[in-house]
Amino acid sequence: MSGPSLSPTEIGKYAINLGYDVVASTYKPDEAYFPKFTRVISIADMIDAPYGHKSIGLISGATPRPRRDGEAVQKSRMAEAYPWQLATTEYTDSISIPDSLLEAANAQRRVDSLITTFVTSFSSRAMIQKDQFVAGMFQKGTLSAGSLEFFNDAYTGQAAIYPKFIYDGKPWFSATGNAHPLKAATNGTGQGVNLNVSLALSAANLDTATTAFTQTNAIDESGSRILLVPRYLIVPRQLRTTALQILQSEGSPADSTNAINPMRGMLEPIIHPFLTDDTDAWWVTSADSGVTVADSGAPVIEQHRDYERKCTVITAGYRFGATVNDWRGAFCANKAAS
């Protein structure tokens, strides 16, 4: 009878080396959607790593003012903006390799198959889970009742600011009558509204949404004008054709005379496979959508011995979390608030 192909003292290191080889070939961050339209930070960059991050900005009234010789320089006052925070969650799974398996003549082949199948599945699903979570924020961010699943920024040692909502106590996408309140100013007409519940995707309605984005809501917490630049039109698969016609046709889709399409090239379309709640909802966003994501990156492979059960446990895991840090970065249309 031949001896074991792998010993219990060898299997741990062997599994980790093989696991990372599999991760390198199966975890493909370049194929993810969320990094294209969010700001991604590393777990190490968080203030309360690895559990969470918090930040508070300043409202500045600093404005270039004309000054004549002999006149005093005007003084601006600073105030605190809304604080925001982000919580991360650890995602893990594991398999056990029993010592009895190592006694088999074909132990290495069977161990290879077990580890490769496990890590391949975990690695590919990790990227999907991250994209699904951010997509869930976009979809559930319209709910006037909020969503604890996607908007819960509590973490170890830090209570939630507003459970179910973003930093100002409102849903991420707020409709008329439930506008985002400015911290140091009174909202003007239409300001603070970044959800239109009945605005089907068309060239004219896209123009309406971008006007609200770049004009009505282009104000900071003190009510001063700021520059907001829309970058993406994000749509579910069912609106792919409409989106591409609006943004890429040379002629206007709404004009039978084939007049020049003024919307051509205005935004970059993103056809998102995980926007499945409402097949006719759509979003206009800035380069980062006003969303901060904390991501540990590719799965980490670890191992430990379970002496009681006589097996080696192989674990895969990562940390991930996301939050809205500025509602102005996105506008949602044609999606219900309930």
C-alpha cells in the first residue's frame, strides 16, 4: 500500500498556493461595473479599518470678491457639513479537507479538484456580489421608507447616523415633497430633488434630467453654485436599445427628418445586468455617483487545522461596503418611491 500523496502538515501551504493561483485566473476586477461609476478606497485607507470609515466636510463661504486698494480683505466663515460614514462587512466561506482523503492514492488530484472548484466559485461570485450590492443601492435608494439592507452604516463602535437612509436622513433619491435639506441654507424651488418617479427614457426627458443635475441641484450645502458634470447614463438591459439610440445615433431619434442628434456623446452609457427591479428605470450620474466603496479586493485564502475533526479548513474571504457621500452625484428617473 502506497503512502499518502500529501500529509496533513503539507496540505495547508499547498492549498493556499493553489488557491491564490486560482484567484489570479478567476477574479477579474476589470470586468466589474461598480468601479466605473463609484469612488473606491482600500480597507487600509479607512479611519476605523477594517470595520468602517467616517468623514465630515466643511462648508466654506469662500468667494472671490473684488477689493480696492486700502480696503480690508473680506473674511469667510467655515461650518461643518453633514457627516457621513461607511460600514464594511466580511464575506467568507470555507471547505474542509479530511485527513482520510490524503490517504488516497490519487489524493493530490482530488484535493486539486476540490480547492479549484471551491475557489473558482467563490472568486467569481465575489465580484458578482459586489456589483449586486451597489446595484441594490441604486434600486432601493428610491424608497421613501428606506432600506436597512443597503443603507446601514453602523459598525463596531459606531452607531448608524440614519438607519435605512443616507447621511441627511433622506432616501438617496428623494422626490418632490421629500427633498434633501441643505445644511446651511434654505432649499430653493426644486432643489434637493433627485428622483422623478414618472419620466420615461427619451431624448427630451434625458435633457430634463441633466438640466436638474447640472442646474437645479448644482448647489452646495450653503446654497452656493457648484459645477456638476454628468458622466454616465446607467440603464437595465431592457433599455439598452433606447439608451444607445439616444446617445450614439447621428440623427435625432425623435425626428423623422433625421436632424442632428444634440444628445449624441453627451453621456457614456452603462448597460447594467443587475438592475432588475424596474426594467424602465434609469439613472444619470457623475464620474463617481457620489458613492464611496471600500473594497479589500481579491479574495484572501487562509487555512487552519481542525485537530478535533482531523481535517484542514480552507477559507476564502473579503471585506466590502458602500455608502452615499453626496446625493448630488446621481439622478434617478421613472422609478417608484414605494
